[in-house]
Amino acid sequence: MNLYTIGEFSGLTALSVKTLRFYHEKGLLVPTVVDQDNGYRYYDKRNLETARVIKRLRDLEFSIADIGSLIEEHDDADILDHIMR
């Protein structure tokens, strides 16, 4: 499994490190691994789709609470299809 540091993941998703930490705190985008010794966050390819969905929903001006509800209720692939109906 290929893991990305928070800095690498930030570059791949165009989300700032600060934003990624905030999304983790809110439970929207939970890293694949958090090192227990130093707190470093690591992400994998599965997190990329979730980040893409969150970014798109924020672009559409969805609130953090609404995004959280959608993520709980739907798979990443289905969220954008669901809201575009």
C-alpha cells in the first residue's frame, strides 16, 4: 500500500495542510494511518476520491455538516450522483 504524507496528499488534492487537518478533526477525511508516536497523518489512494468529493461539495457551497451527513449516508462514488439529481 502506497501512503502519502499530509504534504504529498495536499499537493495531490489541492487542499491545504490546514484544511486536511480540519477535515480530519471533523471526521470528514480521516487519514488511513495516524502515527501514534508523532501524530503524523498518512493517506492512501482511497482518500483521494473522498477528498475530491469534499472539494466539489465545498465548491458548491455545501456546509461541513451537510457534507458529513452525505458521507455517512452514501459511498463516495454515489454522493455527487445523488446531489445532481
